[in-house]
Amino acid sequence: MTSGNRIAIVGAGIAGLAYAKVLSREGFPVEVFDRTPDVGGVWSATRRYPGLRTQNTKRTYHFSDFPMPGDYPDVLDGAQMQAYLDSYVQQFGLRDSLRLNTEVVAADPVDSGWLLEIRDESGIHRSSCDHLVVANGVFSDPTMPDFRGDDLYRIGGGQLLHTSEFHDIESVRGKTVVIVGYGKSACDIAEAVSHVAASTTVVARRLLWKMPHKPGFGLGYERMLTRLGEAHFRYQHLNRFERFLHGSGHSFRDSNFDVLRELTTKKLLLRELDLVPEGRFEEIAQSSVGLATEGFYEQVRDGHITVHRDTTITEMFSTKAGPAVQMSNGQRIRADVVLCATGFQQRVPFLTPYVQRRLTDEDGNFRLYRHVLPVEVPNLTFAGYNSSTISTLNAEVAAHWTAALLRGRLTLPAPEEMAAQVDERLRWMDAGTNGHHAHGTAITPFAIHNIDELLRDLKFRLPLTTRLAQWFRPIRPSAYRGLGERSHPTPQPPTNLPPVEPNLEPHRPRADLS
């Protein structure tokens, strides 16, 4: 492609903004469409829930050439993360490329690229582009359970929401709240709600291992963001040390997991609270890393949160006493509000059924080479479908990979070989996670491996000293800024971002958001 070719990016979250910056600096005219009124994706004011925080510290969760402001706390809240992304737009001159409050409702392939149908505040319009980047996010289409009796529950005054629709903590003050799920968003919301609700109940179908930020003995959650930490999990293709660690040296690996399991169990009071999960500790990293919400287990200990483990909701009611739910353990409890932290579907609704069939296998898994390139659909790439604990960096490196692809600087295998590699990888992901890999869009805990593979294709190698340091120190995004410095100078870090109050009152989402 030449610099005159137009690129449309659907989504203004982390990945969409990274692609917009990289591709525009390569000379491509770029338009970024997003149906929300602000940038940020999951960090948008229209989507973030009370209690939302970054999992990583600001030292590992930023773009390579745009560090976090020095006066920001170690762990950012949702409003601060959105402000950081908005300042990224400002710093790199992306504002004029944004088409906010604009939804791509259809994208049809044509000989010269794509014909787009877009909807904004003035109506439905047509547009076109030579290349389409799908950055709609793997956490953008909520999955809601189908509860028996939910219609009667709502008629009786009960509120049933997905967590992505819950924005106002004051709306549950003095009410009985039930949270369905046990992942990060479930525990984040439960902890936040427990300070204002009359009662807070978590209904967990399956307990998951969660690691505290600092379990003890100098160990920390971000030690998993090292090459040594990542090597403890069995990758598809093992390097020399990984073959040792999963072979004759497995006792070292097993002992490390045993120590982390015991430290975590004691730190989070899991035995006392009867919340020890049944699975192996290494299952902590299946498509996402389980990080303990600060204060959650203390609220359980103090009686402000009740957790029903190995339990589901079987029916919803409207009773004389108020809305209620029946659980599989036989108990019935009051529930003015039920919040479902039940995950998201991975799909691209604006693409035609014909294109969607060529993108996925029979199980709905995305068949993307390097988690970017669909082998069978031309003029199309994906951004953010390599979701990880360091998504800012993974998205940015993938954006440089895509730029090189469009410029003809990549040497790729034949389409048949790429397709075979994709299918082999999906089989490996299925076997290693019991299918919990977000339909092939999540690469956790192998973020560094993904970056290494993309860099090999780009023929970009980190200095040996940097690679050695990454075995023991958490990865630093700034080590990768050389990708952008090949042809562009690095801007100065932000020094005067607007002040952000935590937990700002957000806009209510538009009814047609998904």
C-alpha cells in the first residue's frame, strides 16, 4: 500500500489509538470510528464500572514512547487511565482523525477495499477505505445469562444489569446487591458496592485463584511480567531454558508455584474464609491473570460481602418482600439489583456473515496469523486481538507489524502455511486452557512471547543486556521505543495532564452501544 491509501480503524481504545498513531506516522490517512463520546474503550466513561483499576502499575502499563505522568499513583483508576489515553491523542495529533459518537454498522468488502455504513448523530452515511482495522475490542459485547423468571423479576422492580452497564455507585446505596461471577470485575464491584449497599452477595459458579499484588518474601504480581515468570507456564514452542523448566527442572517450577499458592492462601485468608479454589495454582493465568482486588477478602472477613461458592442462580422472583433470587445451593435471598460479571462475546457484528465465516473456525475461534492477520480476507487486519496483561505494549508492537505488512516490508509464509500455523496454535490454546482463551483473542500469560514473535518478523532485536534483564525484572515498555525511533523522533513525556478526580460521574451510555 502507498501513503495515499486510506485506513479506517473501528474502535478508539488502547489498540485503536496505538494503530492510529503508528499508521498515521507511516503516512497513511487514518480515520478512527467509535460510537462512544470519548476515547478509551473499556476505560471510556460510558463503560467503566465503580472500582475499576488497572491491574499493572504505571511502570509496566503504558505505551513505549509515552510514559505515565510522574504524579499519577502506582495503580490508576478508570478516570486516570482514560485521561492518559486522551493525552496520548493530544500528544500525537490524533484528534482530527477521530470520529466519535460514530458507529460503523456495516462493512462490506469491495474490489478496492471496504464500503462502510456509518451512523452518527445526523443519521446514516456511506464511507469507504482501502484497508480496514478491526479494533472493536474483545471486551465490548457483554454476555448475559438467561435466568428463568427474569421478566417477573424486572416487573417486580428488580434491576438486572451487566457490569459494563453499571456506572453509578450511589444507585445501589441501601439496596441488596447480588454480583454473579468471580473474575476481576466481579470482585472489584463487590468491594466498591459493599461500602454503600445494605448487603453484598457474590454468587460464584467456580472459584479462581487470585494473586495479591504483594504476596510476601519480596515477591510481587509483576514478577509474572518477566521472562522467568512467563517461562513457568508451558508455551507452544519451548526455548532451551523452558525445556529444562518443564522437563528435568520441573521440581524448581513446581516448588515456586507451591510457595506462591501458600503465600496467597495465607495473605488472602482463603482457608479461614473457605475460599480455597480447587484447581492448580498455575491455572491463575488462563486468558487473563487473576489479581486479587484490594480489600475484597477483608470485606468478606468482616461480613460485608458474602460469597456463595460453587453456586449459580437458578431462578429470579418478585415476592411481597421484594425482588429475590433462588440459588442452586437451595438458598433464596433478596436481590434488589443483580449485576452480571459474566464476560463478553468475541465477535465483529458489522462484518457480513460471509466474511465472519472466513474469519473463524467452527467453534467461533478467530483464525488470525500472529493474532493480527486473517489469512482468507484481504485488506483487513485486527488490533487488540492479542489481549494481555501488558495490552498497551502488545498492541503497539502489533501496530508496527501491521505497518510493515502494509508497506511490504514483511516476508510472510505462504497462505497455506500461515493457516496451518493458526490452526495448530488454536489446538494448543484449547488444550492448555480447556477452551478459556476468549476464542483465540487472549494471549495471557504469554505476552512477551507474542512480542518476540512479532519482533522476529520485523527483524528487530532488543539489546542483549535488555533481554537478560527481562528475565528477572518486569518488562519496561520504554525498552521498545526503538521501534518508533527508526524513522521518527520520540516526543517529550507529558508534564501537564489535566487533573483527574477518581471515580468521576460518567455519561450514561447510548442505548445502541454494544
